[in-house]
Amino acid sequence: VPLGSTVFISVAPAVEGVSFRNPLHRLRAALLRQPGRTLAALTLLALVLRLWDLGARSIHWDEARVAYWTLRYLDSGVFFYRPIVHGPFLQIVNRHVFALLGPSDATARLVVAVLGGLLPASVWLLRAHLDDAELLAVAGVLALDPLLLYFSRFSRADVPLAVFAFVA
């Protein structure tokens, strides 16, 4: 080696086509080493993002009317379905959530937030069709996409429908 030149010595294991001097390559290798754990971490992150301060925003009128009908169902035991509005899923499930946790802005949104937060975990069902990097990329998009995040914190039937369609 000529005097004054720089010598790089790598102590990282040799992996064909991967430069461990680049921090992004090291991060990618670490994430792909245990894809199940990385997927669980992404799912946990998605749940935290959706559940954090869930009741801070005032309830929207569309959320409020479904919550009102749910409260009427809880109080009277009489279920009245309005096909023009949404499907009956949120009213039926939120009746039990309200009975267990009490009615609030946060509990009205809880089912949708949990379903949206668990959506990245459903990518595991595609592991026969995707390699680990693709699997984690899809899970990352489902966990962090701003539109999915917003609508997962909003009590409407859009996210449950998307989750059930994606899992089916």
C-alpha cells in the first residue's frame, strides 16, 4: 500500500453484493435477518400510531351518528339497521366495546384503530408469494401510509372493509 493512501478493513461478514460500509445496507441486513420480529415491530408501531391519543380529536358527525345508534342499541337491545349508511359491523361490535369500556370518542374508534393497526401483520399470509424484503416493504407501507393511518383513527367502515378484503 503506497504511503498516504487509505486502507479499509472490514470486519463484517462477507455477503455477496452487499457493502456493509453503507449504513443503509447494514440496516437492511439487520431487518431481514429476522423478518418475523421485524414484522411484529412494524405491527406494534402501527398499533401505537393508531391508538396514541385516539380520543383527542372531536368526534365527526358521521362517527357520532353511528355511535348514537350504537348507544341506542346498547340501551334498548333493539338493533335497527340503516342500509343507506354503512354496514352493521361497527354498530354490532361497538355495542360490546361500549358495554365493556364505556362510550367515548376513543372507544367509538377503537375497533377500527385495532383492525388498521393489525393490518401489517396480515402480510405474513403472503409469505409464500413474496420474499422477505418485499414482505417487510408492504408491511411498512401498511403501517406508515398517511391515508391508512388517518382513516384507521376514524370510525367508519372503510378500514374494516379493507382489512377483511385484504385478509380474504
